[in-house]
Amino acid sequence: MKAFVSAVFQALNSVLELIGLRLIRTNAPVRNFRLFFQHLKSLGFDVKTVIDVGIAFGTPPIYRAFPRARYFLIEPVAECLPVLERLKQRLNAEYFQVAAGAENGEVTFNVHDDVSGSSLYAQVEGKVLDGEARPTPMRRLDSLLPEKLEHPVFLKVDTQGAELEVLKGLGSRIVEIDVMILETTMMQVRHGIPEFAEIVRFCDEAGFVVYDVLEGHMRSMDGALAQIDLAFVRKDSLLRSKTGTFTPEQMTDYLKTSRRLPRRDA
């Protein structure tokens, strides 16, 4: 039966790939946000506080997964104000129209025609893609958040290259984060941004490990992987408290159905 399902799966993908689509199993990498949040909730991990940095048009899978959480929304682009207002009415949320960063002050923020691509950092292609340069207030997250946060605390950062600056702005309060998803860049699509290894190293030194690999984007010029979303948890997280691969019941089933090499004396 498994072989038949696998053959059908491959045949469907052969057809779908002609139009740029592909089916994936729900229990295989790479998971999307919805499946990742389903996984967390299946383990009893129901987020109480969401810090969402880089709203743009919003991230509906977060709001659907954790509708009763308290939200702190950070988005500097003025054109996104209607989105922030709608989320405030729908959720237990407050928002801040500032750029999140490592210092309090004012920065020049590049607002693109596609506002979801707006960034503190300039594109390598030059000013033709940078959009409008706007003076924008910048605030550290530790200056925006209340003194106490209800756990578990989930942080999402999608800031087109400024992810580590956002984390630095938490200061010592980074220990209050339980799970976070960071957009991670594989190459220098913007001048001066950190790449994959630097982000993972920073998080490791802050007490976090990669827990899951989520959605990604290929660059247009050659189809190379440009960005992925990495999910991090604390090294001492309950999500990592169990080792091994199988429960006892699963081990029994595995041993019954696993393929074995033929015996030498057979």
C-alpha cells in the first residue's frame, strides 16, 4: 500500500511541477507556519504572548493558531496602519509604528513599492529597488514590552535583514522568549545583512537551537535558495526534553515493518 501511495504521489508531483507546484507530506520538511503551529499545539504548547516584528500585510496563520494570545505588533511602514488597526480590533493587541532595532533613535528606512520588502538595508541592485528613504523612529524591543510577559512567549521577526538587530534590542530579556521564527538569508541580497551561519551562531550563544525549518523563497535569477524561516527554541525547552525517535509502541511497529538485510546464511 505504501509503495502504491508513493507512486501516486510522485506521479502527481510530476504533473504539478510543470506549473510550478508540488505536494509535500504534512510530516516532512519543509513545514508551513500552519503545520508548525499545529505541531506546537499538539504538544500542549499554546502560546500566550506573541511579539510580531514586521507585520506588512499580516501573518494569518499566527492569528488563527493563537487567537486568545496577547499581541505586540511592530511595523514602521505608514501604509500598513490599516492592517494594524484591523488586527487591534480583532485581537488582544497593541501596535507600535516604529522600526525595531538595537538602539533607540531615528534611522533611514527604505520603503519599497511592495511594502513587504521594505528594509533598513539597501538592495545590492541599487536605488532602483530601494524605494523611498524615510526618517523613521527606531526602538529597542525591551523598551516597548511590558515588565512581565505571560508564557509561552512567541517571537516572529521578518525584517528583511535586520533580524539580529531586533534580537539585540531585547537585551537580557531574550531569555523570556520561548519560541521564535526568524527570516534567515542565505546570501547577500542586501548590503551588510547577516547570513545563515551568523544568525544561527548568535542564537546559539543566546541559548537557542534550531528546532524546525519552515517556508523559504528562491531568488528569481537562478532559482537558488535565498531565504528560509528558521524556528528556534531554548536549549532547555520542554520541546527538547525527550530524546530518541520512537515511543515503545512505535518501536514495536517499526521493528515489525522495517526492511531487513537478508541473512548471510539464507
